[in-house]
Amino acid sequence: MNILIDISHPAHVHFFRIPIIKLKKQGHHIIVTSRTKEFALELLDEMDIQHYPLSQIGKGGLFSLGIELIKRNFALLKVVKKNNIEIMAAIGGVSISHVGKLTGIPSLVFYDTENAKLQNLITYPFATRVIVPKCYQAWLPKHRNLRYNGYHELSYLHPNYFSPNREIAINNGLAKQGDTFFIRLVSWQASHDIGEKGWSHELLENVVAKLEKLGKIIISSESPLTETLSKYAYRGKLSEAHHVLAYSRAYIGESATMASECAVLGVPAIYAAETGRGYTNEQEEKYGLVKNVRHINWGALDQHIDNVLEQPESVWQTARQKLLSDTIDVAEFVAIYIQAYPEQPKNNYPLLKH
């Protein structure tokens, strides 16, 4: 079967890496299309995944994103016709849903971001199937959605596929002794970020001033850091950052994805952003592995950092084992679902249709 996987964000590379390997082993032909956003192309190259860039993210704003979408849809349509694609899959899936509706080719959209209201509005009505975690808390198309027990991050950080290696982590910036704290800042240029704003420079400096007294700081930032903060920038391999995360004392940042990555690795995460996610809400309510901070100010963050550091590491590892026992092997599910569609996967996954 000719399968197209559309990648538009670095996190999507991780999500589909294992399913691509599994599908290839089953004899399927995989075409990967990509988008120039942050380090998505570099990550695909590091992982030796052949891909075809279709578009480049604009400077932000609705007009720029709209122009890019039109160009991307036309470019994707050409790839689909040239390669006789039989089914398409993506996270977010705007372009595959449009091209799929036009060509009659099934489009499987995996997603977990409720606040991407505009994106979902122009995607879900055209998608063949929308597949989301059970904890997803927003509108879905009737009779064309599927829920599963898991999180996107378990597609690549499940113990079946990822084993943290301290030596690799140290080679990529982890402190040889003492604690390491990982901070993540985002650019707020994605379609689901419109109207949101991130941390102030003053808030970031307060976080850094507190944490540098307690251990080593690593900052991963989508936007350039100031001269005074550049010394903290993550300079390791993009494909090996999760080894560093796995041995970090805590995560504090604006990225929900990275907060969830830490949760499934058993690392406490403070997700400080104006809007939440169903998955980080669940990871806080059921497991205590994420603290969702909606009122972004130094007083709140300072208190939450202290609360995290008061807990012994055993608390987080116990919570992680509970999380893993409640969820499925997401990569296996994704691969099986893509190749079995439209049939129901034979494995006994706890799927919920609506």
C-alpha cells in the first residue's frame, strides 16, 4: 500500500517515526512530506527519514498561514497523484483533509490540541477520521472520530521503544553531577497560538535566577535567546534531547508537548501557558506529574517550583508506572490502524467511537 505521512512540526517526526518503521516492515511504501518549521527538517534528516518539503512557515498571522496553506495543498496534491497514494495520515491534518476530500483518498487525522479552534474548524469537516486521546475535551465530528487510551508522546517514549541513557544525556548537556533543569520556550507562531502571548523576559530571568542556584539550566527556545541567556541554550543533538529530559530534575516551560513528554518519562513538569490541553489536565488530575499554570506570574511559578522540589523522585516514578499501566502502545496502535483502515484493528485496544 502507498501511504503518505505529512509532517508539519518537529513533534510529528517523533510521533510517526516508529509507526513508519513498523509499516515499512509490513511491506508498505511510505512517502513523507514535510514543512520547514523550526528544526523539523533537521530532525527528519538526523533520523534518516527521506522527505519532500512542501512549504515553509510564514511570519505568523492568519494571512501568512492562509497563503502557506494554499501553496501546501497544491504541492501535496501533486505528490499524491505522482505516487498513487492510497491513504494519508498526519497530526493536525489540514492539508491531507482537504486533498483527501478532493481526491477521495482516506485522511486519518491524529490530534490532541483543543484550542486550535480555527485549524480544527477547517480540518475536521473534511477528514475521513479524527483520532484523539480519550482525554480530548473539544468538539469532534460525529461518527467520524475515534478515541484511545494514551497520549501522542507514548508513540515514541513508551518503554517498548525508548530507554534513557545517562551517558547520551551527559554528552548532550546534562550535568555530570547535581540536578539539571530543562526550560522550553515557544515562538507562538502556530495557528493554535493566535491571540496568545508567552512569558515575559522578566519572568524568564526570575526562573533562571532561582534555578541556577539549584543546578544546571538548559533552555530550548524556538526564538533566539538574549546574549545573557544564550549560554543556557540547548546545543545537543535534536534527536537525543529526550535522554536529557529523562534525567532532568524538573521541566518548566510553555510547551504542552514537552510537559507531556516529561510526564510519560516520570519527570515532574510545570506547564505555564494561558491555555491548557486535555492531556496535561489529565496528567495533573490522575497522576500529579504535570502542574498546569494558567495565571503566568513569578509568584505562582516560584511556589510551584518549590512544591515540585519538595517531593522525592520515587513519587514521580510511581506515578509514571500508574500512567503506563493505564495506557496503550500508541505507536503499535497507529501502525495497525493505518494499515487496517477501514477495518477495525484486530488487537483488542480500548477504542471509543462517537
